[in-house]
Amino acid sequence: MINFLIVSSSDLILVDPEILGGKPVFKGTRVPIKTLFDYLERGYTLDEFLECFPSVSKEFVVKVLERSEAALLAA
């Protein structure tokens, strides 16, 4: 089993009805997780996303992508 599947995503992602109506956001920001995937789908680079959303750390983005990949491959 891959280690990062064991760790809860709550260290990276916050879901709070008081923040953007409960949409999942990067913890400590108001940036929706979906925005990252929207940017990548449209052909933007990771660096371009980070430039547009400086409140999100590269470390958080990489971990979210790694955990997303692991969850998809484990299904």
C-alpha cells in the first residue's frame, strides 16, 4: 500500500460550509481544489497555476496530485 493513501487529506483540504459554500479548498486558502484541475485541463502549467494563486504552496499541489493519482489507480 502507498503511504500517502493512509494519511488523511484533511491536512491538505478543507471542507467548511462557511467557506465557499462547503466546496473543497486548499487548507488555509479560499482556492477550490477544482480550480487546480480546471487549470490543468485547460493546458496551464503547474507554475502558471501557482503564479495565479500564490496562497497555495507547490508542496500542497504536488501532494494533492499524488493522492489523486493513487486514489484513481487503487480503484
